[in-house]
Amino acid sequence: MLAKLSARFGIHYGWPVVIVIFLVLLTIAGIRNIPGLVIKPLEDEFGWSRSGISFAIAVSILMSGLGGPFSGQLIRRFGPMRLLVGALTVAALATGALVWLQNIVQLTVIWGIVVGLVSGVLGIPLGAALASQWFAARRGLVIGILGAGSSAGALIWVPIFMNITVTSGWRAAMLLGAVLIVVLVPLVLVVVRDSPRSVGLGAYGAESAPANDAVEAQRTTPMAEALRTRDWWLLAGSFFVCGYTSNGLIGTHLIPHAVEHGFTENVAAGALALIGAFNVVGTIGSGYLTDRFNPRRLLAMYYAFRAASLVLLPSVTTEFGLIAFSVLFGLDYIATVPPTVALTAERFGRASLATVFGWITFSHMVGGALASYASGLSRDLFGDYTLAFIVAAIFGFIAAALSLQVSTAARRMEPAPAAA
């Protein structure tokens, strides 16, 4: 019915599917940011150390990385719609269960392992696979839009969760997160379909795609073979740094760092939300650019720009300075995703994208997990985050150099169909 309604208005059904997946990524991203908001409340209530809480968050990031590679296998076995419904249900139950949290082991198991795994399944590898399936054109733009969903999650939900945490306690924030996930389930059931064929369509832009595009869409590279290539390790290494500098360091520790430097909790949460706001622009723009320019050069610029902004962060002491950092860092917070996906698809084939990029994403989450724990430990040992930011900046410049070494096929311009 929805497919017929979309056709009546001249809209390819892939766009409604993208909207729902965007909402899923947006909500899950908001939920993922809750631990960074409740570090200090958990310390105050339970007397846990910063490094101990950071360890639980690190486990969650690592498990999220493990969930991504298996999304491709789960899609093939169950289909995207059933996979989404099942993962969302588990995520809602686990997030709600944290209301009864009593010890740090429970935090590590429930949040770290369970929520981490299902949030990985509901992550960018799933979105990239669906974008590749539903779109023969504008794939970079669509992946940019889906990546922006993660940014918009911080923009929309972080200030709300922070306000609820301050006024009603961290348990209320967890409960709201569970409710938001539940609301997504019927939306997925109504809108998401497993493939364009299931609604009698071809992929968006298929009629304008090159003659060999259908063959190219079926090209695969076994994971064992991908692991033997230099390019996989270059992509995984640079994406490790992406995770280290983004969700591991800034996503987890920006708020406590800002609070300890004299900013209020709401201002600190607003800074993280501002990063999300500008990354919506940056990531969508990155998708647009990825369809038109060499993605490895884009990656190198993103990582160098990120490293430079991290060098400046320890010296930020004013609200204007924090806003300026948030804008600069936000523009490429996860703008690395579209060019990394494009390089992975070109090098290893779109049919194996979910699995191969899933394991590259695992590297991203390993970096995030390491930064989450190491930065908390560094703060416990030295009293602030300065060393953590400097180390992350060095890694950023290294990632810029790695990105330029990735081999890339000659870029073809994506066709731009006239119809929406």
C-alpha cells in the first residue's frame, strides 16, 4: 500500500525506507550517548571510579563493533525487517532493565555486552548494506544521510536526556530511551521491506546506471581474502582512529571534561549536541562530495582537520571557544563514513559490503573502546584529559597519511536521475 502511495507521488520507495532507517540510527545514537551523560551521577550514587565506568562503556563500544560484521549474515538469514524488529526489541528490554542497576558488573553486562551488540547490529553497516541494495545512484548521498542520523541523535536527544538526568535522575533517562526504541518497532513493521523486488521495483537509478552495474553489484570478496590485502588494513587502521577520536574520546568524555573546566552540565551537553548538529551538515556534504571526488583525499583532509581541532581543545576555557570547537569538530565527526564505505565497496564489491565494512567498523569500535577506557584512566592518573587529547591528535595525523595510501579505482560520476 505504501509502495503504491509513493509511486503515485513519483517517489521511489527506497526513500521511505531510508527515512525509517534514519530514525532508527538517530534513536540508537541518542541512546548510545546516555553513558557519557550519567558518568558523574553514577560516580555520585555508587562511588564507582571514572575508569571503572569507562571500562563498561568501552565494552559496549567494543561489542557494538562486533555486532556490525554479523549484520550482513543476519540480513541474509532473516531479512532486514525481521532483523530490525528483533534487535530493537532486545535493545528496548536491556535499556529498560538498567533502571534496576545496582552494581558495575550489571552495567558492564547489560549495557556493555547486550546493548552494545544490538546497537552494532543496528548501526552503519546495516544502513550501508540497505543503501547499496535500494540505490544504484546517489549511494554516497544516502549513506551520508544515514550517517547524519547518528549525528542528529546527539543533536536531538543529548540535551533532552541531560535535562531529564538533572531534573529526574539517570533512571528516568534510561526509561525514556527504552520507550523511544519501542516506538520504532511498529514503524519498521509498516514501512521497511527486504528489497526493491519485494515491492515490484528496481533499485533507485538502476535505469540510468552503467550496463555492468548489475554485475558489479554482485561482486564479492570473501572476508579471509580481504584480510590478506593491504587496503583492508589501511581502511581498518584509519577507521580505528575515527572511532578513537569520535565516540571513544569526544562522545564519552567531552561532557565530563567540560564540566571539570567550569562549564555547566547543560552547556557541556549542548556542546555535544552542537557537534551533532554540524555533523549532520558535514556528513551529508561528505556523501555528496564522495559521489564526485576521490574519497581517499577526502579522508585525508577529514582526519587532518580533526587532529588539528583536538590539539586546540585543552586550551578552550570560554563558552565561545567551546562552541567554536564543537562547530569545527562536528563538521567531520563521522564525515569519514561515506568515503570509507565508497572505498570498501569499490575495492571489495558491494555484495560483501555489510560483512567487509562491518569488520572495518569493528576496528572503529576497538578504537572507540580503547579511547573510552584509556582516556578515563588517563584522567584518573593525571587529573585531566590533556594527554588524551594530544595522543588522539597524533593518531589523527597518522590516519590522514594512511588514507592517502588506499588504492582506488577510477571514479565514475554517479548518474543523477531526474525523478525522486
